Amino acid sequence: MFPPAFLTPSSPLPPWLGHVLRTQRGPVRWSAVLRGALAAAPLLGLVLAGHPTAGVPVALGAMFAGINDRPGGRRASVARMGIPALAGAAGLLLGTATAVAAGNEPSLFLLPLVFGLLGLVAGAVSSAGPVASACGTQVMVAAVIGAGMPLPEPGWLRALLFLAGAGWLASLRLALPSSGRPGSGPYLFDGECEAVAAVYTAVAELLVAAGGPRALACRAALTAALDHAQDALSGPRLRRYASSAPERRLHAQYAAALPLAEAATALAWAGDPLPARTAEGPRRLAAAVRTGGPSGPLPAPARGDAGLRALDEALLRAASAFDRPSGQRPRTRRRGACVSLARKAFGAAGREYGIRVALCCAVSTAVAQSLRHDHWYWLPATTVFLVKPDLGPLVSRVLCRAAGTAVGAVVFAVLVVPISGQLALVGLVAVCGALIPVATRHFAAQTAVVTVLVLSLVLLAGEPQAARERLVESLLACATVLLVGHLPLPGQRGHTVRAALDTAVSAAHRYLGHVLDSPEDHTGRGALRRDAYRSLAAARTAIDLSAAELPTVARRTAGSREVAGALERLVDTTTACAVHLGHRSARLPAAHAEALAEHVSALAASVLDVGPDERGRRAYADRRSVPSA
């Protein structure tokens, strides 16, 4: 999985402007390109059958599923594509019913009220995670389209057609093998195999970087690889019974990588360079995961200290897991997951985002209704995309949206002259579907491709060519989101960063307490360590996103980087202490105890510097103090 665009190296431009020029990197996923092109097959069938308007919701469902078709395993793609599709279908039903209740005349009260309330709930839910964010977006956009697009099909049929389009692309994701698939294992686990192999590769890179300037970056890359593998293996089972050997083998290999990651982190924390042979074992394990073959003999590192002993023992356990995978069943999701999502949705960050989405949707709908445009639904639908914070800083996504819409409108206006007929429009939709997996690397490119696709669907729906109107509506949406996004709502700024730091500090609190109280509990320690590092990575992402906003907004979370840095040093030190205490050490070495106490004090001091309000800083520090060593 590629890092977000705002995590790329900094540029000499101001952060809010430099983000516009940054893009995600990585190889082209040709299998996703193929799926995107084949997603237009149901649309083609309906056009040939003489029902082009019925193909519009099918193509919309496939388009949204294509946007959510991100790198990763097939099991994770089921939830990532399927759950938002259900939300979109519900949105179509709600939007159609609202349009019937509003009648044919412009509604300056009912539609803004309904979409404002829906935006309040959808915005709050969107703050709970990536899948929840996709659900909130699709339910809002589908509701607006259902209320505004003049299709002859009833609401229930639109919803079924929308699900059919998304289901078609999801079935392609499950059925077609990935391009360039290594090894000879079942193709159903291609993404999972690559995710687990990337963990072992990241462990090897961290061991190589130990004692050098790249150690911190490699440790962050290891955290990202572990997060990705955890997500790839946490989806629903792909078989009725979770007893297949490849599935059990993957879980055993992932579990064997966790002690290796802990030992590698402790060795990198020590700051001493390691022999080159130290990284050879994890590299061979990574190759074995990719090919599905045996790992072969693994070179053992010298057992000089607790970290090297832990690495050696972890390699031995990994070799055993690769030769004789355990019979454990895949882990199920925690029962408290729904409670955790609800807590995030209705917390301070969720309320902040929900209020801004509600204002944007209500204001844009009222403006669109008052202007009496034929395609009024484009304005509120565009604001839903623009107000999403996980697409980048506000000014960056507004600039990218305006530029992408302008390019897409011009390209469509040029292409629509030489082409004619519905089949040509279907071909254009297929080309856009194939380009979406590549265009998701940059928001402006994605906007341009989606603009061409949507304008093609407008013609298929029987409406007139509307490239100019699309550009005007997008510019109005940009202005609306810029205004509402920077409204000085009292007490509602910076909650996203503070909530992320709050979660990370709490996770570090639990991890440190467990290491000091129960050093022999390796299983519980591993789960708490994953939670601590994952929460820390999420906080880093939120901080980088906030730092790329306009200075008037970014300064509200000033000092957050220092808190994250202190927290990162504390968690790394805790891992090093855990390795020492877990390998026949009765007590911590003096250097470790002193470092732990120093980082605890540094974290407490840095927390007091977060945000512009002295009273808020001290209240935050009192609420999230970390126990001393």
C-alpha cells in the first residue's frame, strides 16, 4: 500500500501549496486497470438491450467501487468495496424518496434540510475510518444524485442497479488473478501474500539501517507494512470454512513476523550497526512467502545481547512456522469494534467534521436550488467530495478539484465532437474506468477522469451536453467549501489531531504499563505494541495533514509534531525494554531505565505545548498523563 501524498518529502514551497504538486508513487496495477475497463460490461449490455438510462446507476456503482479498489488483499476488498456500495444504494433510495416528496418545483427548505441532516450523520461516521469514510461519501453523493438526476427508473430499481454495478466489479476483484503474480499458490491470496512478504522485507531493511540516519524512516516503513498486512488478513473469510492450508499458513507467517519486528525495532533503537548477514534471514523469509516455497536454512545472528538473542529466537520460530504452519484459525474481529467506531464517530473529531459536512451540503443545495440549474445536483455532490479531509488539506483539494474539472471538461468537449452514438460513449466510460486506478495517485487527475466519465453518463441518460455547467458548478462548490471549511466555529478546530494524539498516548500508556507489569506475557504485549505503533502512525498522518493547511488553520495544532516525536521515542524505548525484560533479564539496564524516564518526562512536557490555548493545553496534559517508569 502506498503512503498518502502528503507523506512525501517536503518541498521548498509553502506546505499548503507544495501538497498540490505531490503525488503517490508505486508500480501501475495492471490488474486493476483491466478490472476498470471490464466494469463497463454491464453498461454495454444494457445499452445494447435498449435501456441506456438503466445503465447509468450501474456505471455509477462500478465507478465508486473502482475508486475503492485499492492495493491490498481480496479479503479486505470485500469490505472496502461492498459495504460502501450498500450505503450508496440506501442513499439512492433516500434521495429518490426525497425528490418525490419535494415535487417538481425547486425546494429551498426540504432538500437543504434533509441533506444537511444526512450530512451531519454521514460526516460524523466518516471520521471513524477509511471504510466508514467511503460509506459516508457514497450515501451522500448517491442521495443527491437520486434526488436530482432525471432517470425514469424507480428508486428501488436504481438501488439494485447500483449494487449490481459495484457487485460486478467486486466479483472481478475476487475472480481475476493479480498481474505479475509470483509463486504457484492460490491466486485468492495474492494480495495477502505480498502484504506479509512486505513485512519481512521491511524487517530486513530496518536491520540494515540500524545505526544509520535511515533507521527512523525504516521503522516507520515497518509500521506501515504491519498495518497493511493486518488489514489484509482481517477481512471476511474467502471460504466457508477457515481450514484451508494456505489461509492458515499466511496467518502463521504473519504471526511469526511480529517477534522479528519487535527485535529489529529494539536493535535499531540501540543505534549500533549490525552485520550484513543479520538481514539475510528476513529476506529469505520474504522470498518464501512470495513464492510459496520453503525458507531453507536461515543464517543465525550472533547472540551478543538481548536484542540479537530475541532476533535469533524469532528466526527459529519463523522457520518452524514456515515448515509446519500452525493450525490456528484466522482471528475474528474484536467484539468492541462497533463500539470503537461509534465512539470515534460521535467524539469531538466526528462532531467537527459532521458539522462542516452538514453546512456544506445544506448551503450548496440551497444555492443550487435557487439558481434553478438543470444539473443542480452536481453542486452538493461536488461539495461532498471536497469537504473530505482524508483527500488532503482543504486548499489543496479545492485547487486540485478546480484544475481537474477544467481539464476534464475541456477533454470531454474535444472528444464529444468526433464521437457520436451510445456505443462510443460506453467506450469512453470503459477508458475512464481503466484510468481510475492510475488517476487515484493524484486528486486532480482523479477529478479529470471522473469528470469525463460523469459527463458521458449524462449524455447516456438523455440529458444535453453540459461540460460548461459542470465546470461552473464545481467552481461554486469550491467556493462554498472554502468558505464553510474556514468558518471559525468556536471550539471546533484541531479536534482531529488532538483525538489522534489522545488515542496514541492512551495506547502508549497501556503498552508501557503492560511491559513493566507483565514482561512475560508475550501475546498480550504483541497486541498492545501493534496498537501503540498503529495509533502513532495515524497521529503522524493527521499531523502532516493539518500542517499542510493554510497557516491560520495549521497553527491551531502547533506543537503536535513535538508530541508525536516524544511519543515515538517513548514507544521505541518501551519496545527495547520489553525485549530485555522478556529474555531472562531480571531488571532493566540502567541506560534503559534512564532513557525511559527521560522520554516519559519529555512527552509530558511536549503535551503542554499543543495548541494556542494555555488552558486547553494543560487540561489535555492532565487528561493524558503517562505514568513514570
